[in-house]
Amino acid sequence: MPSASQIKGTRATVSVQSGPRWVVPAKVAVFVLMLYPLARLIVLGMTGVNGGLSANPIEFITRSTGRWTLVYLCITLAITPVRRMTGITALARFRRMIGLYAFFFAVLHFTTYIWFDKWFDVAEMLKDIGKRPFITVGFAAFVLLIPLAVTSPKAMVRKLGRRWQTLHRAIYLIAALAILHFWWMKAGKHDFEQPKIYGAIVIALLGWRVIAWCRTRAARRRA
């Protein structure tokens, strides 16, 4: 029969592995909440409330899914700084789910373009790439997201080991390409208000990482 100290140690181990009790309900709430953009598109398309999907539904869906992809990328990048500044380590448990949501909306964004906008017309898409380089940049960001999504399961984390972390640092490049994609897309109408906001957020989040890395490196040298 296990002793009281062994039972206590087992409970502590289970508690560390499962995390705070609020994590599971919070993850469920976040999971449902992050479906809002998709639910909104469905409701607008079916009911026509507030003008529905506007006079150009394909453009509306393309831009909406693209914008939410960028929002979820920013939230994913924000997890680590917020976790370290608040000391709430359980926040790391939300990062994979939010990152997968970013990929999900990127898939919707890309699918809307190649299917509903171009109807899989390769020649037309190639012509678009020549005229609008922002599409090339956006496609590059999407392609880089694929291996991150594929290697997100815990089994892949264990299999890749340290290489997993190196691979997932590609999110920094993806975020930069997403901002460039958004900036060039808005450049045609000289509308830089939103790209500047998102650009500032991404620069701040990446800048924080550079500063943190420099401080860690300096501390190691002193040690």
C-alpha cells in the first residue's frame, strides 16, 4: 500500500501534468470563441443581415479569412511574451490550438482564392502572380505554415526533439511575409491604416524576442 508521501507526490505529478483546473474549460471557451469569424461569414451569407457578404462576396470572404489568419498569428506570437511577463505558464497550452486556427483560416483564405475566385485556372493564377506580387508572398507564407501544422501533434514534438523548436521558429518569417502580403495588397488603394497597425504589432512581438534573446545571451556570458 503506498505511503502518504507517495500519494502526495503522485497527486503533485498529476497536477503539474494537467495544469490548473481552469485550463480545460478555458481551452474549450477559446476553441468555440475562435470559430466566431467563420460563424459570422455563414450567418451573413445565409441571412443577408447588414448587407450580407456585400456586393462582392468572394472578395469579402477572401479578405475576412486573410485578416483573421493574421489576427491569430499575432495572438500566437503574443503567447510567449504574455506568459513570461505574467508568470502564467499554462498559457503555453493555448499556443498550438491558436496556431492551428491561424492555419485553418489560411486554408480558407487560399481555398477561396483558387476555387471561388479563379476556379482552379492555373493560367489565370500565374497571370495574377505576375501582376500582383503580393499573391506570391502570401502563397509563400501559406506553404511555410503547412509543415508547422503537420508537426503540431505531441507525437511529432517528441519525434523531432530540438529540431521541432527550430522548425517552428519559421512562424517569425511567416508573420513578416503575412504583413508584407497585407501591405502590398492594400498599396493598390493607398490604404495603409490596418497594415501599419498589424505591422507595428508584429514588430513589437518580434522585437521583444530579440531583446529577450540578447538579455539571455548577456546573462550567460556573465555567468
